[in-house]
Amino acid sequence: MEAIRSFIAIELPGEVKSSLAGIQSRLKSGSRAPAKWVDPAIMHLTLKFLGYVKGDDVGSIIKALEEACRGVSPFHLEMSGLGVFPNPRSVRVVWAGLTGDIEKLGLLQKRIDAALAPLGFKAEERPFTPHLTLARVREDARPEERQKLGELVDGTVAPDLSFHVDAVHLMKSQLMRTGPVYTRLASVVLK
């Protein structure tokens, strides 16, 4: 069976995606920085990127995901402000922050990491920083373009939106010329 590029994520409700699209539109119109803007229709919160997995391993991954989610009840997250990595003078990534039940989200991410470790998936070394990526600035962006985008992000207010998280999804990612296509392979409901 062919290898499947995959990740584990929380999908976003339509109103959050619409709000993020509006933010992107404002930022795009005020900036000339060359950037790859993430299509709001496919935005999600990644909990673990798996890379290419054997199709035969999908069942084991789903069982590990079910084990990781056992005993985790649904929770709420809220969009909370905009930011950039690494800093406003040298923008590489534009993101929307998240607050709410962040402790529960962090626990869930750690449990997923731990449940997948016996299957050969290395635990994430960097601390988990929940965010929604809006854009990645291209390498050829000039310093002044990066700084201008950083200033624009600093001056843009994100609406306060909350959403309910009641499931975690194993997703397939197909890289196409027109951008990635994501397909849900399995869902694990939080109870």
C-alpha cells in the first residue's frame, strides 16, 4: 500500500475560517510583502505532523489516537490576537493566537505524542505553541516589506471568537500544484 502524508489536527468551524479570511484580506491589501497565504478553507490546528506513513499503519495510528483521547472531554478555544514569528521587524510567519482551555489542549497534544511514540513517531522537541498560520513570507521578501507587514499585523485587531473542540482528526495531505488537499481519514470524538 502506498505511503500517506498525514497529520493529526483539530478542524475549525466555518465562522472561524470566515473571520480568518477577513483578517487575511485586510493584511494582504495593506502589505506588499511576497507571502504564501494559507487558504482559509483548509486552515486547521495541527497537533502532530506524522509525515509519510504506510497505509498498513493507519489502523495502529487510529488506535493510538483513540487511546490518547480517552478521558479527554470537549473544550473551548478562543481566537486571541495576531502575531508573527520570529519578530515584527523580520516577519517569516503571520499567525492568529489561541486562548481558552489551553492547558487541556496542551495535555491532549502531549498524550497524542506519547501514544504515538511506540509506533516510531518521535515526540516534538519544541514546546507546543498553539496558533493558526495565516501566511508564510517568501525568502525573497525585502527587510522593509517584512517590517511593514509586522507593523500592519501589530495594528490589526482580531475578533474575539470562541469555538468548541469535540473531536480530533487524522488527516491525509496531498501536495498539489494548486496547494495542499486535505482529506479526513478518521475522527476520534472527545467524551
